[in-house]
Amino acid sequence: MKQSILTALIFMLFANCVYSQPKVKTGIEVLRERNFDILKGKRVGLITNPTGVDSRLKSTADILFEASEVNLVALYAPEHGIRGNFTAGHHLEDERDEKTNLPVYSLHGKLRKPTPEILAGIDILVYDIQDIGSRSYTYISTLGLAMEAAAENNIEFAVLDRPNPLGGEKIEGVITRSGFFSFVSQFAIPYVHGLTTGELAKFLNYEKMLNKGVQCKLSVVEMQGWTRDMNFIDTKLPWIMSSPHIPHVESTFFYPISGILGELYAYNIGIGYTLPFEVFAGNNIDADKLANDMNALNLPGLIFRPIHFRPYYSHAKDTEQHGVQIHIIDYKKAPLSLVQFYFLQEVRKQEPNKNIFNDSKSRINMFDKVCGSDEVRIQFTKNYKVDDIKEIWYKDIPEYKKRIEQYLIYKSASVPQLTVETDNH
């Protein structure tokens, strides 16, 4: 009997830890508490994927479909699909959602921007997708294109806001230059942009950054409890894999650390192994020396350890790789996007005759697009010194901060929160 009671108590304690109340209410939960007020009497189209869930992991598609106040009539799928069953880059076809039997229109196949035909009969488009805070992640490109379509077709647009997993205080990288806009750098924002999806939508809309300066009738259903100094772990919300190589919330921290370098396929960054975006490795690297050299840089909040592994798929599949695993020991202090350039600086000392840009000519264009400019690569490869690109990397940020200030919904914990029900900018 005593053992049974003890077991029950342990189970209750464990359950309480696992299901502890999140500190943040996301847009879908706030909207539900408001009895879906902005959707009543309207035919609703929903852009979402598996990350669109409430804190109990029920999908927004199912929540809206089951709500008597809501007339959900169509779903729109970004990269990876509504239910997350497609790999990166996979071109999706239109289909029917097995659970709701609603039509699913692909926004990552023949179309990336909704057409009048697939928007026919829609009064309001709702967007509920978890972003990861880096410009090159394509969900925010889908956001912008859908906003353009809404504006052009006189359809309302609503964003159900979610946290920026990187927080709202880290902003890094050049603003995308003319000639380098693409689906992986759709907008003139820094590589680490520091905005929630709702804030970004306001910025794009009211700064007339959408195609031809169009503006949609935008509303943002704001979160409750989120502050700019919070990363996703701080929210206590459950993390849903946002794509196959972002399986854990910590993956969002590492994506900007190595994702630009990964475009070259010159070194392995953990894709194809169990540590996506968390390593820098190659065939002929002296792992111990590299770890010592990286640690000698004294990059705040980061430690590097030697690692040896064989990728199971993708670049360098089944070949021995040697390098470093990146460990973040103080996220608030850690730099993110320049770390991959520090790696290139240090590994160059071991492989002075290896020219990764000559060896990866077919990938240079994608590297530059993700960077947002070719200026970074051109300047860096003169001496392979990070100091040569720091000014370029950060010079746009002061002006960017001034431009976004009026669109920020959330403040840091030390500053009183704004309480705004609707977007009346």
C-alpha cells in the first residue's frame, strides 16, 4: 500500500512538472478566450502547419474547425505541409486534409503566393505558424506573400502571434540588399530580425515593404505574458518540431550559428547526424586543435568540444567527420550568426589551401542570398578574418531598430507591457 501511494505521488509530481502552466498565452489561445470575435460571420482560410497548436498541443486547424463560431472553409500549406509530412524543398500538391476533409492549397509547389482562384470565397486569411527568428526560414516569406494576396484581393488578414524563439533582443546581420531578395531572404530585414510574427507583419505592412507597397487590412491577435527578454524556453510552452532539422527548441538557437555556412555543403554542420546545426566538421580537421583555437577566441556564452562522427545521410554521408560541437552555456551573452565565420577563420589555419568558395561555386549564389549580400563573402575572403566583416554585419542595425520601434507590441520585462486588443496603426 505504501509503495502504491509513493508511486502515485511520484507520478503526480512528474505530471505537474511536465504539464506546468506556460507563462505565455499564444494568439490562438487568446482568440479562443475572445470567442473568436474577429472571425464571426466570415468565411475563414487558415495558413498553418504542425506548429500551430495551443498549449495542450491541439492544432489550430482542429480548434477553428470545431468551433461553432467559426466557418473554416480552406487550409493553405507552407513548406513541409499542414500536418508536417513533407521534407525540406518538397513541392506540395493540393489535396484534402484527412482529418477535416477541407481543401488544402499548396503554397510551396506550383504556387508560393495565393491566387484569386484559391482565395475565392474567403473573407479573412488567418496565419498561425511558429517562426524561428531567422530571415532565411521560409515561413515568413509565405507570410508576406499571403499578405500581398490578401491586399490585392480585398481580404482581411489576421496573425495569431507566437514568441520569437530567439527572443526580441538579439538582432544580427546585414539587411538584405537589392539583387539578393529570394524566398530565403524575402524582405529587407537583418538575418536575426528580433520580431515576433505579428510585429513583422505590422512592419512589412505599414512600411509598405510588400510588393508595390500594397497594404492589407491587418489584425494581430497578441500574446499575453511574452516579453522581449524571453527566449522560447522561458515561455514554458511546448516546442513542436517546426521542420525536420529543427526538432528541439534549442535547434532554433543553433540555426543562425551555422545555417549560412551549411548552404555551401563544404563542411558538415550536423545535418544528417543527430545534431543539426550544432557542429562544424570536415574530413581532415584536427578536432582537438580546432576546439582549442575556437575556445581561445573567448566568444561569450560559448564552449566548443572536439567531436567525431559519421553522418547517416546528406552531405558527407558515411564518411568520418572531425570537428567541434558548439555548446551554448549563456544564451543571452552568446553571439549567433558570426560564429560560422569564426569557424571559417580558424579552420583556414589548418587548411590554408582549401578554397571552399571555389570548391562550392554552384552554391555561392545561395550563400549570398542567405547572407543578404555578396559584400560579406567578398570582404571576408580577402583575409578570412571576422574583424573585416563586423562593421558590414552590424552597421544596418541601429537604423533598423529605429524603424521597427513603433511596431513593437511587446516590451522587455523591466518595461510596462502594452495592452492593445487590435491593430489600429
